[in-house]
Amino acid sequence: MQPVDNLMRQAIAEKIFPGGVLLVSVNGSIIFFKAYGYANLYSRVPVTQDTIFDLASLTKPLATALGVMMLVQREKIELDNTLDMILPESKYTDKAQVKVKHLLYHNSGLPDYRPYYKTLSRFPQKARRKALRECLLKETLVNPIGQKVVYSDLGFMILAWVIEHVSGQRLDHFIAQEIYRPLGLHHLLFISSDTPLYEGLFAATENCRWRNMILEGRVHDENAYAVGGVEGHAGLFGNAENIHDLLYALLSSYLGDTSYPLFQTALVRLFFKRLPHSDKALGFDTPSLRGSSCGSYFSKKSVGHLGFTGTSFWMDLDRKINVILLTNRIHPTRENNAIKAFRPELHDAVIKSI
């Protein structure tokens, strides 16, 4: 894996990101696991294999989608349920007929993003979650339901609401209790503003102008931050090893291995199935036809996701290969986009080395 190691060192030297961790496994066996660079450019604290990263949108597949999967498995909800069947507040809105699967596929008709935090920051902290959900209800659909894929943070905010309403628990409590703890994953977690700062080594993210601080151990995403750090689209933190263990549990279930009984094989296979004429599965991405971040060699039967902070995972279901890349590319500024060209190059080098 020397070419892969060289690429990672080159990325640090060329300031593609200040620090990162790369983990590669085949059939659950880790064949490459190294840390590079700095967790914080100012304190010069180095990244280690245990460094905890702000996973940003990896929250969508690794927390929210799995929460939905668990509720479907327990027959609490169905993917074809419409929102008006679950959330009474949605009944007289244009989102009443949006189905759970539409939110997971990103074809609900909702817009991609709204800077709700600018409005929410005027409310007392305890009132913000309710205020956010009122904003979501008022948001007008920009496309007909089910007809066009538009990657949407808003859809996953609504999914978090669905999970909380049906389970009777806050999203982070439900996910930890039902998924992470049974798998022994203690370094995958949400960090809410109402709990003491989790003790661990964090990779710093942006020197945020809105908050006038370098973020470290607090969620970067402004909308998630405004409501206390726990949301369906962002807020999850974790290290590479715990992400790997979670992905391997999903892969094992997908392959029918009964030693990981948390999720039913048929359900995992359903969630990993690509929506025709798109690069979306249920809460997960699949390789895009052109310019995929996983490069040119991952099979069509692969699932993955990217996070704005510089994080990603890709899992080739045919070859049983996992590649987890965690970086702090937005430290100290989000203007650094060099990782876009780096990701496919790295994934190509990994597959060639294997």
C-alpha cells in the first residue's frame, strides 16, 4: 500500500487537508490504518488513529437512515407511510403525501438547504427545535413528490422528527441505545450542547465567523448547532475504527452472516439498492456514473457517502472492501476544496494496491 501512503503524505504536504486518517479493510480485516498531519494547526496536536472527527453528512446514512431501518424492522413504520400518517402536524401541508422513502431517496420535492440558523438563533435554546420544525412545515416543495432527486438536508431533519415522534426518544439517545451500544461502538456519538464536552481528541474544523471561534468538539453545521447539536442531517462525531465496525456489521448483514443479527439481511439489501436512474439508495449514495468520489474501480454494487467537513466512506459490496477517509479539510476554512480531486485518485490507488 506504499502508493496509498505516499498519496496521503503528499496531500498533507500540498495542504489538501491539515490532517487525516485512512482505514482500508477487506472482508472485515483491516489492511491499512494510518493517521497523518495535524488535528489542529494552531496547537500542532497530531492526528492519531483515535482522533474523533465531525462526520457532517455521514450522519445521514450512519445514524438517521439506520434509525429509520430499525423502526421499519420493528414494524413501527413503513417506507411507504406518508408523513400525514406519522406526523399529525404535516396533515394540511404540501408535505402530507411525502413518503418516508422519498425523504431517504432525496426525491421528496424539498429544497436542498436553508440557513434556518439565522432565524433560530433569535429564539431561546429550548424553543429552537420546535421553531425549526415549524420552518420545515412552512417550507414549500420545489419539485413534485417523487419525481426529481435533489440532495436535501431538510428531508433528513424531517426524518429525525419522524424517528423521535415514533420512538419517543431524542434522536441521539435512540441511535445510541438501539444501534451503537449493542455493537460496542462508544466513539460514534452526537455531542449536544446540554451535555458536558466529551473527553477525547477532536479534529478541529472551521474558524467560524458566525460563532467567532475555531470549532473543536462542537458540530460545524450551523443548522445542527443552532438546535443544540443533534439533527438528522449532521451532528454525528466518530473515529475511523468505530465507523469501520458499524459498516462491517452492515456488510455482514447484507451478506447474510447471522453473527451480526442487529439488522435483517433483506432490509439491509433493500436500503442498499439503488433507486433507478439515480445515484441514491435509501439514505446512502452509490457511485455516480461520471466523476464519482470513489474513483473508477468500485463496483456498481457499492454504497457510501461524503461529509462536508472532509469525511467519507465507500463500501464495495461485491469485493467486501471498505475505505474510510476522515479529514479536517475545512480547518481553518471551508474555502479549501482540493479534496474533490484527491478523493477519486486515492480510491483508485487503494483498489490498485489491493
